[in-house]
Amino acid sequence: MTRSRVSMKDVAVAAGVSLTTVSDALNDRGRLPEATRRRVREAADQLGYAPHRTARSLAKGRSGILLLSVSLPESTPGSAVDIEFFVQLLSAASGVALHRGWALVLAPATEGEPSVPVDFDGAIVVDPRPHDPLLRLADAEGKPVVTVGRDLEQPDRPHVDNDHAAAVHQALDLMARAGAERPALLASAPDSSYVRDCVDGYHAWCAARGSAPRVVTAKGGLTQGAGYEAARDFLTGPDRPDAVFTTLDSLALGVHLAARSLGLRMPDDLQVATLSDSEAARQARPAVTAIDLDPVGTGRDAVQLLITAIEESGAPAPVLVPTTLHERGTTGATAAG
Amino acid sequence: MTRSRVSMKDVAVAAGVSLTTVSDALNDRGRLPEATRRRVREAADQLGYAPHRTARSLAKGRSGILLLSVSLPESTPGSAVDIEFFVQLLSAASGVALHRGWALVLAPATEGEPSVPVDFDGAIVVDPRPHDPLLRLADAEGKPVVTVGRDLEQPDRPHVDNDHAAAVHQALDLMARAGAERPALLASAPDSSYVRDCVDGYHAWCAARGSAPRVVTAKGGLTQGAGYEAARDFLTGPDRPDAVFTTLDSLALGVHLAARSLGLRMPDDLQVATLSDSEAARQARPAVTAIDLDPVGTGRDAVQLLITAIEESGAPAPVLVPTTLHERGTTGATAAG
DNA sequence: CTGTTAGCGCCTTCAC
DNA sequence: GTGAAGGCGCTAACAG
């Protein structure tokens, strides 16, 4: 059981060459004769040699580690609905990173100084919040960062984003075609770029149509409960909107619940559409019309961008990931199958 | 922008002491006079010194990295339902790890040799499958492993688990009290220890009660669709069961859907209970009775166990995480609130 | 083309 | 109590 690691030196001895030759042969460097290269490789294989990553990192000054900020609220059971976007992004990002030889380390968002116990070469921050600690840490260490959604304090930072304003337009157009005359917007606190984009897009759409905007900000977290409370409010007050666009699927599900509990029929009495598609949106009855933000593509692109930034040490151009609107029952589409 | 790292040497010079002294002072080693220690610390703080983790890793022979196997099926949209358990586990594990000074790296389950691009000190494998590649890799490198659920090929491996058999008993008892006379079991392929435990528990319960067991294995993945198909089958055939226990929430939701589409009322015509609680189970109408496996506690314990295994280099005793049965509409409970 | 020589930044015996 | 020296395993200049 006491199996000491096989080092390059062992391989060098076995192959009868020097350390440099082993290194060059194994890393396809230098212009070694094919015979030597093969001999070294065979020796390495036979001995079961595996490079010591940490030593390599130290020598190269690069850890091979990418940080991914996480803000999964493990303590907020109610908000489990909107984790789907993040999970898909996470899974995709991790896969691509590994495929390209990088490891993804999770850095849950904490208040105060984030003490990351590893050296990292760059970081991905999803929906950076104002004064994001991880962002500051990366900046302080001079490490490249890619954000998903724009950093409002530094909008020119490399990022991957959707064209949310256009997506909102598309959804509002759909609801208008289905008969909506005064669609409202239910948004969460505008501290993320995507929420601002939605609000801006909404206002632009209203202005272009000459309809009076009605923006409601949900209080109390991004939960279904928050959506429910807000919806009970504006669905029972004066000037009840005949359509609602929400910036998050959990909010839409809250509206959905409120509408049903109030006896409002969807889509006839109330249309609902939302940002960020999810299983829950698909499973609701009627199913909720939603905009797929392509979290998989987003995660993939974020990693690619970050690796580029690290390897070319420049600021790569932002990437815009296309969205897809899925028409469902809450805006009048009839279920297929 | 060209800010060179502050090294221990810089601190040593600034504090007017030697490297050893700096190292000892910063790591609370040796018996230095408090004054010296403070002086060194102040110098370090002032210079903004941060240890180079990679160098430390190389010197200590420990990377500070824990691997967590992921089998999130990013390409299987339908199975997004049962990710909730894993996400909670992941989030909790990552938090605890960081808190204790370890980093968690995601290792998505791949076919073939998993090439992990970093050195790691140990691994957590959730629901290991037969011949799990990551398990083999860790074994080959002599790295400690903790599994969530038992490794069927090596059941004495350190692990964190629930007492699934007991949980199944509890659920079956509940359904029997509510009038069920021939509860069936809908299970996925028995290649995980938890599925086997459920099947065994089910058979034991049936034997004790003298009722005929009826086990159905869902085909085609752990999706809602698979549950639906299986349910359509046994709900329309002869000897329709009056209750079903499923080993996964997505299967239960499939049964739920099938029951509704067949006009069966829950709980009167069919009771449903399942393993693994989820938001979807809570949101269904009627809500699905489910067993909460405490993924957060499980993730936390798995990390703790693994760290223990690494630091004490022994095999820690298995941990059993308590479960909680949540009675809901599908077994007759009336909604509260 | 190959081998020798310094580090990468830190930890850790060992003398002083 | 403190400082000097060697080493962790690999990479990258530089010679030869």
C-alpha cells in the first residue's frame, strides 16, 4: 500500500535520458527525434507516471483553477425553483473547463472577505452584485474575471449576457397579439443588469406602444411567496393588469398561484410570461410561457471567455447568447401532445 | 498594474527577521516571543502578504482540494426534477469545505478515464455506480474516498447514508393506516444502494404484513416520463394497486400525472409517497407525501468525514443521516394554510 | 539536439 | 529563540 509516486526523475533514469528530455518528450516540446520521444513515453507509461500538478503549477505560475461564484441559498427552501438556470450553467461550465484541462472550484457567495483556500487563475461571477466580494478579490489579485450578466459598476468588463431587452419585447409582443392591453412588469430588486435590462426594455416597449407602464417590485426575496404576495396585491387592486411579465420563474409561479386562488383564468383573465424557463414553468397547469436563456451555452461561453482572457491576457469581447421564447398555456398556446 | 506578489521574504526583510521566523509566526508554530510574532504579523498585514497556496501545497504534499463527483445530466432536460437533492448537497458541501479551508472541485461523471487536471487529497462520490471511474482513480492514487450511499462493491468504504429501509417502512405504515391494502413499489434500476435498500425494506414490510409484494422497475431513465409510462401500465392492468411508493420524486410525479390523466383521485383511488422531497412534490396538487433525506446534512457530513479520513488517515465510521416523512395530500393529509 | 543549472515559494529539519 | 540549508517535482534558461 505504500506506493511512492513515480516522478519524472524515475522516468528519466528508466529511459536513460535527462529530466529535460523527459519534460520535452511528455509535453511535445523541443524538437526531439521521434524515437527518443517514444522511448520516454513508453517508460512513463510502464512506470505509471503521472505529472505532479501542484509542482507543475508552481513552476509555471499557473494553477489551472477557475473560480465560479455561487449564490445558491441553501437556507432558503422556498427559492429552490430558480436554481435550475444556475445548475445547468454550473454543470456545463464544469464540463467544458475539465475538457479543456481546467478545474472549476465553487466559491459560495459569502458576506465579508471571501477566503479562497486555493490559488486561482481567473473567476466567473454570475450576476455580480454591487461591491461583489469575489470581484474585488480577483481585481486585487489582478486575476481576470468574466461575469455572467454585466457588472453594473464596470460594464466594460468581459461578460456573457443575453439580450434581455429584446427578449422582453418579444414576450410583450406575444401577449399583446393575444389580446393584452395593459401588461405589467413584476421585477425583483434592480441590482442585477438583467433586471435593469428588463425594466428598460419594458419601458421602451410601453413608450413605443403608447401604453402606460406599470412596474411592481417584488419584496422579500426571489421566491414564489414573494411573487404570490405581490400578485395578490395588484390583482385585487384597481386597474388590474390583464398580463404580467416577471423577471424570474419563481415570481411567475407565485403569480400563477395567486391567479388561481383568486379564480382568475389564464390566459383569458390574465396572461403570464417570464424570464428563465424551468421545469416548474413547464409543469404548471396551464404551463407558463417562458424565455429560455440557454444556461448551458452561457456557462460554456463564460469558461471559454475566461480561458481566453487568461491565456491571451487581454480583455475578450462580450458574448451575447440567443434566447428562445416558449409559448405555453398562460399566453394562450394549446398544449401539444 | 504590475504588482508583484508579496512573498515571505519581503515580510522577513520588512520585519527584520528570518524566513523561518516569519513562517513560524504566521503559522503559530515554535515558541516565539509574542512581540516578535506581532511584529511579523503587522509587517505581513501592512504589505498585504498572502501565502502562495500552490507553493505551500507542494511543500506540504497536500493540495487542499476535494473532488465531488457530479452526475448532473445536462443533456437530459426531463430529469431536472431530481437535481434538487444534489444541488442542496453540493451547496452545503462546498460551504463547509471552504469554511474549513478546503476547496471543492467538481468532477462531472464521464465515461472512460476521468482526467482530473488538479491534485486532490480526497473525493466524495454520490451514489457510486458499478465500476465508478472516479472511485477507481482515487483508489489507484491511494486517495481517501467517502461515498454518499454505499459502494455496493465495497460496502465497508466510509460513507454517509440514510436508513432507507426504515424510511420505507414508515411511509408504508402511513399508507396502510390510511387504508392501503396492496401498496406497490415503483423503483429505478437497483444499481444504487438506496434503491436496493428500498426494495429490501419493501419486501421485509410485505413479509411482516403477509401482503403480496409488487415491484415495478421503471425503464428509460429516472424521469417523470418513465414514471408516467410505468404507472399507465400498472394502473390500467389487472390488480391495480391502491398505493404506490416510488424511489424518486420524479417517478412519483409521473405517477401523479398518470393518475390524474386516468381520472383516479388521490388519495382515495391511489395513494402516492416517495423518496426524496422536492419543491415539485410540494407544489403538486394534491401535494406528494415525501421523505426528506436531508441533503444539506448529508453534504456537510460527507465533507467532515472526508477531511477526517485525510487528516487522520484512517477509515472513519459511516454516518447515518436521519430522514423526515412529510405527510401530504397524496396520502390523505389536508393542506395546512 | 541534449544535459546541467537555477529557480517557483514555502516548509522543515538541523545547527547556532 | 533564530538563521542557514535542503527539498517538494517540475519548468525554463542556458550551455555544451
